[in-house]
Amino acid sequence: MDIILIDKIPQYDEEEYDFENLETIEDCVVCFESNSSIITTCNHQYYNPCIQEWCKRDKSRPYCRKILFSNNLFLIKRD
């Protein structure tokens, strides 16, 4: 998979983001740091550089292993 184009991912302010079953912004499931800014439609959260690196070698999501498409991602903008 190619690098995810951030400008092509829907962006939301943290206050606007209201997806089902997502209560808080959590740690990235790749690096376990609290830098998550990319969220999948299945509510798994990733730090942008981690998911970019992951996509260079694998088409599936790191956590649930579903196929990863840019249209399954959302970017959370933080202050």
C-alpha cells in the first residue's frame, strides 16, 4: 500500500469527533505512545508516522487485520 495521503483523509477537531464506541483518544496500538491522531472506522487508533510506516509493508490494519483503505481513516486535529 502507498503512503496515506493525509490531505485526503477526512479531518475533525477533537471536539467534533463523535463516533460510536469511542470514548477517549487512546495510545497508538503500534508504538503504545499517546500520540494517536489517525482513527479507523473500527475505532482503532494510530499515531500518523506509525501507520504510514506500517502501510509501506502491509495492507492490513495492525490491530484487527482488516484491509486498510484511506477511506476507512479519520484524522483528529488537536490544539
